[in-house]
Amino acid sequence: MRPKKIEDIVGQQDLVGKGKIIDRMVKAKILSSMILYGPPGTGKTSIASAIAGSTKYAFRQLNAATDSKKDLQIVAEESKMSGTVVLLLDEIHRLDKTKQDFLLPLLESGNIILIGATTENPYININPAIRSRTQIFEVHPLNNKDILSAIKRALDDKKNGLGNMSIQINDDAMNFLTTSTDGDLRSALNALELAANSTEPNGENTININLSDIEACLQRKSFNHDKDGDSHYNVVSAFQKSIRGSDVNAALHYAAILLEAGDLNSISRRLMIIAYEDVGLANPAACSRTVNAITAANKVGLPEARIPIADTIIELCLSPKSNSGLMAIDSAINRIHNGNYGDVPNHLKDSHYSGAKELGHGNNYKYAHDYPNDWVKQQYLPDKIKNDKYYIPKSNGKIENAYKKQYEKLQAAQNNKNGEI
């Protein structure tokens, strides 16, 4: 079911949709090397395959971790003999220096159009020499409608899909299949194929696939998903609201439902959001411990992951709560959205280049560490919004209460004519 042309790609319409960057590249036949990064099963290989198919270039696929320099040399020779080759290089973050040094001149010459694929953040994990010669595009988990569309296409396609089999999949099974893989289309299609090939047909040679079949093939349990898949989101919503409301027992109840469904990913993501959104500055140490616990849980996996998960839920429930950090950054973002916020004051502008002084950049800047208490009265916000206040401190917990006192002390000093703390 791998797409042969751009129009067949499911999802990622911000990249491949009509008039979007990759669509424009393909139509103009002006391709540049790129890195696609995002979770598994979201279309990185499909995009590379479709680019090659839409431009009629040869398409080759290698893995940076397991394929050798010799394999790269074979692709390079092919590009010299027959013209441009689109090379999909999986796990590009694992590319070693020897392979990189061989590849760089080929990218410069245009003989090879490199499409690197990685689940790692390329800005952190990919060598700058490769990054500087590529465009970086993020791909996102597919939504439920995209996955449903791809499943229906696979069921209808007689050449590449399951269209030659008489398959009936009931609504509960279809809904669970489209909502339970966290946007991973590959997992959904693999489960569908396994269910179709492992389910005995009835007397009319029809394969009836029900919810238990999909649960078995995905190795996940459903928890009463309704037709629109709302149950999952309702449970996750109740989970966060129970922790925010400091109800330990309710939070553990909803966590147990998610754990029994094998949904460690949703719990992990939600707990990190809760830690910083709902506990935040009232107990910053709990936020750090949450990240450590989630790391441990994902390393050991289920069922043992339930232990650090439970400890974290209990701590977050019983911690003092504060959303002041969230409210502060949202207030600042709203100011940006509203526009007309002015320019960086001249004394704060970069002055590490020739001619900056003549422009007034960096002049009269006061270096805080040169003053008592490492603080000096000075304007930091642009002139137009110099009196804006985004952070409204709370007194929930001794940590933020201490921050509040320091904040109020600094604000008073800034407003003091003598600028004294």
C-alpha cells in the first residue's frame, strides 16, 4: 500500500497537500535533500517513495545503522550511470563519519537526493554538516480520519491490498483499529492484515472481523470505545482533571483503565503535561521526578511500568497546584498575536560585530553581575510594552511563595527611583 505518487499520501497535508512545500518541489521538479522526522508509521518512507514515483527518479532505500559504505557506493555508481537517484536513508541520526564524508559531495553535486528519516530530533542528533545541506520537515501522527481512509483503501485495493478477500469488519473493530495506534498507520495496517489472514472465513467465504480479533492482533484491549472513539479521550480527560482536583483514588482508577488498555504512551504524555501545567511552580521538584519516572516506565515497559506511574500519580495528586507558569506564557503569546509590541531596546541588541557601536547596539547596557546582589535597574521590554505584566504569582506551596516574594521585591525595586532592592 506504499504510495506511488504524492496524491496518494495519507496525512501530512501541511507538507504534501496542494501548493505545499513538497508538492511544489515535485511539480517544479526542483528537489532538495531533506530530513523527515517524527514517530514511526507516520509516512516518512511513503513520502520518499511518492517523491521518487512522482518525479520518475530511481528510488533506493538504505539504513544508516546497518548498511555499509559499500552500499552507498553502489547507489552512487547508479546515479552516475542513470542520473539522479532518490535515496531514503533510514535512521539517519546513526550515520557515522566515514559514510557522511562519502555522502556529502554527492549531495553537493545533486547526483543523490537524500531523504533522511529519523524518529530523533535532527537539531540535536544529526551532524551539522548534514543538517546544513538539507531541509528539515516534521511529520506528525496521523489523525483517526486519515487512518480510517487508509484502512478503507487497503480493503478495496485488489492489487496491493486486501480487495480480493471478502472482509467484513464491524464498527467496534474498525473504530478501535483507527483510534488505538497513536497515529501509527503501519501498526494499523499490520493488524488488519494479520486479522484478515488469521480469521477463518464463514460458509459464504466471508471473513468477519470483530473487536476481539483486532484486540488480539494489536495486543491491546479496548475499553468501551464508542462509535466516535470518545471514550479514550473522556478517560484521559478525567485522568488529568482528577489529578488537578487532587483526587488520588479517581486518578488511579482512570490510570488503571489506560494501563489495562496497554496505553502507556497516553499516560506518559499526559503525566508530563499535568506536572508542568497543573503542579508547576508550586512543586518544581515533582515535575523533574515525573520526567524521571516516565523515562523509567518506558524503559521497563508494562506491567512493571505501573509502579513508577502509580508513585507519580500519587505525588502529583497530593502536591500543591499552580498554573501560573502556563498563564504567564499564554499571556505573553497573546501579546505577540496582537502585534504592535515594538522592537528590542538598543542597549540589549547584539553588539558582537563590527559596526554595532555606530548603530547604538549594546551601548549603555548594564551587566547585572557588576552590581550589588547581581541586579541593576534596567529596561528589558520594548518601549511600547514596557509596563506589561505576564506573570501573576501564586502562594501555593513554599517554593512558589518564595518566588512570589522575590518577584514582588524585584518589581518594587524596578519601580523605585533609586533602583534599590
